[in-house]
Amino acid sequence: MSCTRDVVSCTRDVVFGIQNAMFGVLDGMFGVQGGVFVTHDGVFDVAAVTSAATALGELGTR
């Protein structure tokens, strides 16, 4: 019986290990998504500042 119990606990450990690895991959994907969103915000900020500066420059030249 102890042999069977070891196999069951070993199988359970393997399953939990696979689940943990999947969660790790998901966390990594969410981390990458977060980085992409931050980069997007940075690009939009730069674009907004540039367009505002351009608008001010056009007002100044009129």
C-alpha cells in the first residue's frame, strides 16, 4: 500500500509542479503585457507633448 501511496503523492506533486509552471508562465505574460501598456503610455505621452509643443509653436509663428 505504501508503494501505491507514494505513486499517488508523486503524481500529485508532478501535477502541482505543472500547475505552478503554468501559473509562472501566465505571470510572465501578464508582466510582459504590463510592460507593453507602460511603453504605450510613454509613447502616447511623448506624442501628446510633441503635438502640444507643435501647436504652441504654430501659435507663436502666427
